[in-house]
Amino acid sequence: MLSGCSVTFIGNGKKVNCTAKMDYPHASSGSPGYMDAKAHATCDGAAYSTFTISLQKQNSQGVWIAVPNSSFSQTVKSTVPNMTYNIMTARGVKCVNGMYRSVVSISGHILPLGPPNSTTTYGTPVQVKC
């Protein structure tokens, strides 16, 4: 695991911290010819949370471009304290050699309805060889 992000949801006299740590993008060992990345998210209390992971590829001009159809989101209506939620980029992303990074975001609010909050982080770029 490489990098991650965290967000705090505050409201109704409570505070819940959620964090997500991400793995490097890589060629899939279980599905040859494809690639993926994973993130592992936890919250220390009950919150309505959406965890999203996607891939970006660096083009020849050095600009990061979203990899089509790589985004996957998991919404948890009430997170279980300290339970790990594992999310993986969408299936079926063809592996193409290049420089990639993961993008992870957490959004949501404390329960019952508290003010929304969110954060997004970008993983360290890594060369993927298929």
C-alpha cells in the first residue's frame, strides 16, 4: 500500500474519521490482459459514506487522463466502526503499458443527517507493464 486520504464527518455532537489507503495500479494476476487497483477504507464510527476508486493514465504531454470505465464506487449507508471495506477499480479495464496512478475519494456525512464532507487523493505514479 502506498498512499491514502482521510476525511472527518462532524455533526449531531459526533465526529467520525474515515480513511482509505490505496495499492499501486498493476496488471491483474487473476485476469491476464487486464489491470486494476484496490483501496481499503475504514471509518471509526457510523457514517453514510461513498468510497470511489479510479485510474488515470499519463499521456505523452504529461497530462493525467481518466481511464475510461475504470471508476467504481461503493456506498455504505452506515459504516461499521473499524471494518475494512475493500474496493477495486471496475472490471474489464484492458491493460496497456504506461504510467498510471490511482484516484481515491471519500464522501458522505455523519448519521443521522449531518453536513456533507469529502476528500480526494492521487496515488504515486507507477509504470505498469502488461
